[in-house]
Amino acid sequence: MSIKRVIATEATLNLIHKLEAVNGPLMFHQSGGCCDGSQPMCFTKGEFKTGGSDVCLGEIGGCEFYMARDQFEYWKHTQLEIDVTRGRGSSFSLEIPLGVRFYVKSRIFTDDELGQLEPVV
């Protein structure tokens, strides 16, 4: 069994379903922290252009979750758990008009887990 690099809380999955009902298929990109404070950002699938400088860490709620390759070098030893909290984030993410925002909780993988990680694409 492989270990997921990115997971989501039940609140996150519920919000994803709500956003999909309005916007269609979605995708996520973990921000690098300039204007948006390093929060995960949710877009209509294809709205945020990914390329060779991005990696896909996996999926949450059926939505691909990307991060810049150079940023991934700092985060590669951690599992990201995407959660939701009240408050307005400073980004273009789809949940912002609802008065909530996605955020990341992380934990370091154990040595055993490091050998079982899902590959990045």
C-alpha cells in the first residue's frame, strides 16, 4: 500500500463537492507564498496553467494537487493535509467568496513511510 503525499479532511471534501457543483471539475496548486501566504489555491480545472516546473502530488476529492517542483524539494518529506477554516484568504481561489479558505497542515513522514510514498508526476 502506498502512502499519499496529500490528503484532505472531511470538511475539505465537502467544500470541494460544493465548489464542483458550481464550477465543474477542479484542480489545486500549492502557492509559493508571495501574495497569497502559501495557501492551497483551488481553480476550475485547467484555469491555472501547469508545466514542467510543477509536480502533481496526487489527488484530493478527485482533484489533482500541484506544487512547483523547486518548492516540492522543501516539502518532499511531509504529508500535506488540506483543511478549511473560516476567514478570507488573499488569493484568487474559488472558495474565497464563501468566507472560508483552504490551508495546509503537515507532518514529517516516518522512515518506513518514505519507502512507500506515491510517486510524483
